[in-house]
Amino acid sequence: MANTAFTDPDHLTRTLRRGLAHIQRHPELINGCLTETGLTLTPDPPKPIRKGQ
């Protein structure tokens, strides 16, 4: 999408949707970006179960 001159709002919308669909089909793209930053996706720690509630 870089260096694109969008002709109208619909052109922008179509291009963005196409790009997002591509990312959905290729989740390794997100993993690659995170790897380069040093960040990781970790699940939230489990919440403690309180007795008596």
C-alpha cells in the first residue's frame, strides 16, 4: 500500500480490505513482525478462583 495514490475512498477501502485479508491468510507475517521487535504474544495468566463467592 506504500506509495499508492488512492483515486477515491472506495479504492482506499478495497486496498485496505485486500491487505487485511492477506494478513489473515498469512499469520506468519504477524509472527515475523513480532520476532523482529523482540515482543511476544503470551496469554494472560489464569485468574485465581476465589472460594466462597
